[in-house]
Amino acid sequence: MASSSAIDKAAAAFRKEEQKREGQQAMTEYLAARAAEETKIARLKALRLARDAASVEAEPAPKAARKLSAKK
């Protein structure tokens, strides 16, 4: 029969490997979420810039200010 220390070492090694796999999976999920967020930000920025450019074109030209002569 295997000694309890050998079983403990095997269990610890298994837990270490499992934690490593979970860490790699978490990092992969984090990077995918980050990439999706950056894509969304870029899309929203393009929409905002297009909206702003359209609003500048649609604005009427400002009227020239009348000069008021000072009455004495």
C-alpha cells in the first residue's frame, strides 16, 4: 500500500496542475473579453466621430455679429 505522504504529494501535484489549467483558462477568457471590449470601444468611437462630423455639417453658419456703435 502507498504511504500517506506519497498520496499527499500526488494530491498536491494534481491540485497544482488543476490550478495552473484554471489560471490559463481564466487568462484566455480575460483576454477575449478585453479584445471584445476594445472592438466595441472602437466601433462606438467611429459612430461618435461620424455623428459629430454630421452635426458640424448640418449646423447653419453663424451669423456675422452686428457692430453696435457706441452712442455718445
